[in-house]
Amino acid sequence: MRRIIGVVALLSIFASCKGSAQESKKESFEITKTDAEWKAQLTEEQYYVLRLEGTERPNSSPLNNVKEAGTFHCAACDTPLFKTKDKFDSGTGWPSFDKGIEGNIAYSSDRKLGYTRTEEHCATCGGHLGHVFNDGPKKTTGKRHCINGDALVFVPDSK
């Protein structure tokens, strides 16, 4: 009986422990707002992607077709994240870039699908952008930053 109680107690301890995969991001960012403030500022789609770490449907973003010189900014806080010159057609249905603007993107591990992926966030506000993979153009970085268009706003160089 003591052995059973000991095993049950041990299992309870392990079950109550939270690993890093279960913890929500608790990093502090330069721009922080309440949920209500984000909901008031963002569209439903932007809120779903940026704050709830959702994914938009493939081929749903008009930003897939942008080829004009410019910069893609965070839709939540206007931080510049990607340049058109680094954009390429990955065939995935999401805007893809071979690199981001250094220092403006933060990375974390995402284990929601049962394996580890590298998740990308805006380094200023923590908004979820997408994921980075190692199947990008070999002639440049070899990286594919697969980004939700709802997380971005395009600013042409002409402005």
C-alpha cells in the first residue's frame, strides 16, 4: 500500500510540473498591451494570428503578390521586419522571405504539433509572425521565413 501511495504521489508531482513547452511566453517586450487593447487595435484576423498564434489560410493574403520595393512591418506595432528584396515565392501560399531585418525578430521553440519548430515573433511587441524552416533558397541563406500576411503591413519605398 505504501508503494502505491508513493507511486501516486510521484505521478502527481510530475503531472503538476509544467515543462517549457507548456508554459506561455512570459518574455517582456518593449510594447505590451492588455488583451482588450490588442482587440481594439487589431482586426479579428490580425488578433488571431498575432496574439493567439493562429495561422491564416494559405493563399489568402494579398501580400503574397507584392513585388514592389519596400518593407513589411509588424501589423501590431509597425516594427520593420522584412524587405521585398528578400521575398521569394516558396509555393506554400504564405509570404516567404530568406531573411528578416536583424534584431527585429525574436525566436522561440514551438512544440504544438508534436515536434519542434522555430517560431518567429516581433521582437518589439511579441506578436506571432510564423515559423522559419531550413528549406529556403540555397543560393542565399537556405532559410524560409514562412509568415502570415495578417501579421504584416507593407510600406512601399516610394512613401
